[in-house]
Amino acid sequence: MVEGGGTIHTQLMSQNLADELHLAVAPLLVGQADAPKFLGNGAYPGGSTARMRLLEARAIGDVVLLRYAPKERI
């Protein structure tokens, strides 16, 4: 398990090193252009058409936890 910022997430996802992704969606609105982002610019495996497979969606209070697994890369 790795918890980090956009730089480490971008490195792991672009190098296809993540087995699973846990994404928490919280009801916060952030509009600043320089706000931290989950992923940065990168060449992600499969390009923009490679969708991940949803494993679970679970409500935890007012937050939703989404678990994804990468689909096979061609």
C-alpha cells in the first residue's frame, strides 16, 4: 500500500505498477488552479481508452470509497 501525492501516484500508474487503486471521494470543492491533483501528466498504459475495473463502491459517512483494478493491458 502506498499513500502519497500526485508525483508518486503518477510514477506508479504510468509505469503500470499498481495492482489496485483505492480512491476516496469526499464532498469538498477545490477550485484553485494550483491545488494538488491525484495524477499529473504522463503516458499511462493503454492510453485514455484503457478503463479500470470497479471492484467495490462503499459509502463511509459522506465519503465514497472506490476500489479499482487495472484491466489487462494490450
